[in-house]
Amino acid sequence: MFANKTIAVVVPCYNEQAQIDRVLTTMPDFVDCIIAVDDKSADDTVGVVRRRIEAGGHPGRIILLQHEKNRGVGAAIVTGYKEAVRQGMDVAAVMAGDGQMDPNQLHLLVGPVAGGQADYAKANRLFYAGAWGSIPRHRYMGNAFLSMLTKIASGYWHVADSQSGYTAISREALEILNLDAIYPRYGYPNDLLVRLNVYDFRVADVHMRPVYNVGERSKMPLLKVGPVMTWLIFRRFCWRMKHKYVIRDFHPLVLFYLFGSISFTAGLLFGLYLLVYRIAIGRVADTSGLFSVLLFMSGLQLLLFAMWFDMAVNRHLRVDAEPESPLKFRPDSAPAELEK
């Protein structure tokens, strides 16, 4: 237990036979339930987990669930979430089976949720000192780009490192969210943030040390996943605008986004047309150039106002995670000297 709350850790696994045993054996003592979800691995991941269950000294602490076919990391996490709710756990964290999430930092995520300050907490590796040197550059840049898009789509403007899967969520949030509707593959964390915002859940962004080169193998094909993720984020942004600012409670920022997008796009396209016309044919009318600039600038201004309104509406959902403090959020099993 942690702060008198029961803690489950969901461990999604896909071909992790080399790392999964270390993940299970290094789990902190305050974790009450470890839910390993195998997403139809082709290697001996299931066998390694079963042998660890047989050799473990905590009967029933590790639960193994198996998908009959590969459904994606998001679907595996949702399966684990449902089991955590069924087991009556108060907080459900997620740690990947590839060993890239430091178990010694788990209390930093669990703390704000168990303490009632946040409904959802996620790791942010991008702002950690030295992250630029320890995270592969192409992954850092790709993650930063998707994080910027996710800020706009989700309304959590303080959240970065949107692709981090190291998270913790409250049982109350899990019981309210429609888990079956969450995107089942790599866009899962982006989709979840959007859905959390619609229900006004508080989110903590916790700076954490990135872990690489521990034997993990990335399974995300960036060139293939990037366009799919961008389209998913755009669709989820439109979904949030509809459900949060039209259906649940109308806000004029929807109109700012709508007319701003139309004006910005029209001005940009018209400007490009005039540029091509000038190069290929000849001089264009001054009024046409001014009109394209007016459309572009007015559209940009409307979009910026819409973002400003969105920031103001969601400011109360921001939870600023404090630096690590063993006195503030401490496991029930913490050593006695921490209490001094």
C-alpha cells in the first residue's frame, strides 16, 4: 500500500522475454498487485512470467492475462486497467515490460494520485536534466512534435512528453472513462489525455530520468506511426471541441478555432497561389496580396485567442508535481528514519 491506498501496476508485454523478469523482480514493495498482460508474444514472455509466479514469495501478487491475438499496447493496458478495477485497487500505474521505466521512481507518479492531488500522473522525460543527451535525437524531436500537437488537442497545456507510458491513474477515473473506446495502439496515451480533459480530471506532469540502453528494443516504426498519430490527434481534438465545448457546455472558443482555421488556411493557400502565379506568369495585384495577408494574419490571431481561452478554461486541471520528497508522498513500507 501507499498512503493507505492499494496500488496495482499494469505491465503490458509483447516479446519481452529478455527484460520482463527484471521488471517483475524489481517492483517496489508497496505495489499490491502486478498485472502482466501479454499481447500475443511470439517469444517466451509468457513462460518467463509463469516461472516468476511459481518462484515468487508473494502468492497472488502477480496476475498473468493473455490476449488471444495481438491487439496493441493500448488494448493491453486497458485489459490491465479493467483487472485492477476488478481487484479493487485504488491506483493503477503502468510500467512497460521492456525495462525502460525505473521502479525506484514509481512513488513519484503514485504519490500525487494516492494523495488525492491528481487523478492522473505521467512521466515527463523531456524536461529532465541531460535528456537531450540520453534520449536518441530522432525520438526526442518526434516526441516533442507530438507533445505540442497533444497540448492543443488535449487542453493540458502544461503536459509534455505525451508518448510516455509511465503513468498512474485513480480508480475513480477508470470507472468514469469508457475504456473500451480508447485507441488500442501507440496513440493510446494521446487519446487518454483527451478523454481525461473532457471529464475535467486533474493531471500531474512529473519530471523523471529517461532510461535507455538497458536491452530494450523499440517496436514503434516512426515513419509509419507518425502520420497515423498526427491524424489521430487531429480527430481527437475535434472530438474534444464537440463534447467539451458544445455538448457539455458551450464556449465561444469553438467559434474562434473554426473561423480561425478557415481564415488561416484560406490566406495560406491564396498566398501560395499568388506566389506561384507571380513566378510562373507575372505581376499580381497589390490588393490580392494584401487580402491574402489579411486572411492569414486574422486567422492566426483567432487561433491564438482560441488557445488562450482554452488555457484559461483548463488552468484548474493543472497539478504541478513537486520535487521528490520522501516526507510528502511515502509508501506505507518506508523506513522509519524517513519519519524523523
